Amino acid sequence: MTLDDIRRLNFREAGNWPLLPKIAVLGILVVLILLAGAFFDWKDQLDALDRAQDDEAKLRVSYSEKKAKAVNLELYVQQLKEIEQAFGALLKQLPNKSEMDALLTDINQAGLGRGLQFELFRPATRERIAEFYAELPITVRVTGTYHDMGAFASDVAQLPRIVTLNDIGITNDKGTLVMDATAKTFRYLDEDEIAKQRKSAKDAKGKK
């Protein structure tokens, strides 16, 4: 069958075509149908493959993070123990309620021991309550020499309990040095106070 014979074929008379053109056209149609079906079927599979690759990348990152944590777990546990020990040591430096009076006496004695004269030693009427500790500011005014005031500040810093000197101001009143400061002492809350503090915080959060 020549090229001219193929050109003269009429699709409206396909039923009368010779066998060879019929087989050729049928083969082309079958191939086109298979290609179309494969394309639409592969498209879904390709989309699923892309999603699977994204999930794989996320899982690899998650695995790497968890593996790093697992490898360093022993180190984290050791660090946690060290933090708890350090926190316990600091907590021991905070007096309880019954020890506060003794601490105030220690601060007073530290000044008197350095030859300072207390013109004012006034603890605040109310403590400032935090999550697990209370802070008590004490307004202090002492007179003496500059050297004695420095020694007093050093003695306060070396007390076994935590005491800080804040807002320090030194003036010269007719040849006499006067130091005004706020000494802050801290104590830890007992279990009842901690429970009350947490309840108050929870109630305040609930109101919001």
C-alpha cells in the first residue's frame, strides 16, 4: 500500500479500509488510550511520591533530633542533678520564718561590730512574695568611717544567709559619713505558703 493510497483513505468509510490500515489505526488508538490512562494514573502516584518524600525528610529530621537527645540523655540527666544540687545549696542559704529574726540581728551586729552607729534600721511591714521565696527590704542608715562602711558591706556579703545591699548612697554631714541603703533579705516559703501562692496564681490566670 502506497502513500497515495493512505492519503485517499476516508475516515467515514473506515469500515471498508484494507486490513493493514485498520490494524495500524487501531494500534495507534490503543497506544493513545494506554498513554492517557498511564498519565492520569502516574500523576496520582507522582503526587503520592512527592508527599512520601516530604514525610521522609520530616521523619529524618525528627529521627536525628531524637537520636541526638538519646545520645546525650546521660549528660542531660547529670546536668539536671547538678542543677538540683546547686538549687538546693542556694535554698539552704534562705532562712525560714523562724530564722528571720536571727538574720536581722546578724545584720545589726555586723554594723555594730565595725563601729558603725545605726540611725535607722527599719524592716518593711510587708514582704514581697515570689513563687517560692519572700523578700524583706530593710531601710538602713548608719554613720561611721568610709573604711568601716566598706568592711560592713563585706561582712554582710559573707553572712551564711543571702543578704544584698541596694540603693547605697553615702553623704558627708559636717565631717561625718552617712550611708543610706536598702538591705534585702530573703527566706523560702513553707509548704502552706507555696500552696497558697500557687492557688492565687492559678485563680488570677483563670480570671484572665
